[in-house]
Amino acid sequence: MIELKSLVSTLDNYLDVSSIPDYCPNGLQVEGGAEIRKIITGVTASQRLLDVASERNADAVLVHHGYFWKGESSVIAGMKKRRLKTLLANDISLLAYHLPLDVHAQVGNNIQLAKRLGVKVDGPLKQERYGALGLVGHFSETLSVQSVSELLQRELQREPLVIAADDRPIRSLAWCTGAAQGFIESAIEAGVDLYISGEISEPTVHAAREGGIHYMSAGHHATERYGVKALGEWIAENYDVEVEFVDIDNPV
């Protein structure tokens, strides 16, 4: 068991929340009970994840995508009302870490994706004062476009959308999880063979073709599944708390 205040303070410090500007509040978003014995982790605080947390008597939900994004309506109605009602009625706390969980050097989404794909990290794709937005690295051996596509599908359980510049093989790559398709220009400037992100937009196709770089859209949810999972495992290793990762399917 750990006190909620202690858990929030520990995670805020571990993820260096105070130094990272973001589009949402990071850390505690909804306060539940004072003591935490069981945590459900997941990518997004969807209604389905909250229902699972309630069914399994969790004291807290820990996610990458929480609530209260800049620019959204502040009215508590509809979907937002139902979600908050579930949390409050069951005395469940909601903790969310967005950019801090993307850039973290141990449990971050980008470094966790590298580990799953067996990629050696060479450095940052875009370096900010608080950390690397995306990474650059290389495979231990040269792979075909088809081989990398199959690797992504095998490791992420999702077939990637592939925009192949040509038929040349892949050794170097850059990647940034989630909705980071706009960083493809940085990947082109880095001179890598392949860029991977979670989502794709219409201009991404043209940028890849005209920039002479392979591009793979591997899924926003799929590429960001492993950061929060790793963070939950870190909590379980260091504190007397039960942590369970729940993967709510999302094809995007």
C-alpha cells in the first residue's frame, strides 16, 4: 500500500513533470481514496478502462492520455460527465502523464518502442531542453522494408501502413510515437532510411515520397502502449502495490 499523495509526488519527480510544458495537467487529475493498493494502467482513460478498474476494485487508474486538454470545452457533460462519475462514485484516482511519459529515458514511449524493435539508440530526433522528442537509431543489420513491416506487426499486434520511397533496404531510422507524423521533416534532415510514428496525415505521404524516405504509420495506440506499461511495472517493483496493465483495443 502507498498513500496517494506519496505516489503522485514520487511519479511527478521520477518523470520530471515540473520541467515539461504540456497540453494537459500531468500527475493527479481526479482525486480518489487516500490509500492505493491496486492500480490499473492503460493508454487512455476511456470509459471501458474505467469500468474495468471499477470491476477489479482498483484504487487508481494510471494512463498516458487523460483529460482536461487545452482548448477543449470545460463543461462537464456527456462522455466527460459519465467518465468522471465512474471515477468519483468508486473513489478511484486518475493519474495521467503525457509528454513526460513520451520523453522519459527509461520508461518513456520512445525508448520502450526501441527496446521492442531491437533498435540501438544513437541520439535525439528533436532535442528540447527537457528531453528528446523522438529518437534516431539503427538496426543491428540491414533489413528489407517488408521485414521491418513484419517486425512492427509482430511486436505491436498491428499491421503498419507503409509508404515505401523505393526498394532500398533499411538500416537507420528515426521514430516518435503517437501523433508525430509532422516530425518527418526532421527525419529527412537526419538522413535516415525510415521514419516511424503512430499516425499519418495526407501531407505525410508526399513528404516521404519527395523526401526519399520510407515511412511507416504503426498506430497511435500501439506505439504508446508500452510506456505506461513500463511505468506500472516500475511502480510494482519499488512499492507494495498491485499493478495490472489493461489493453483496451484501439485500431488507430
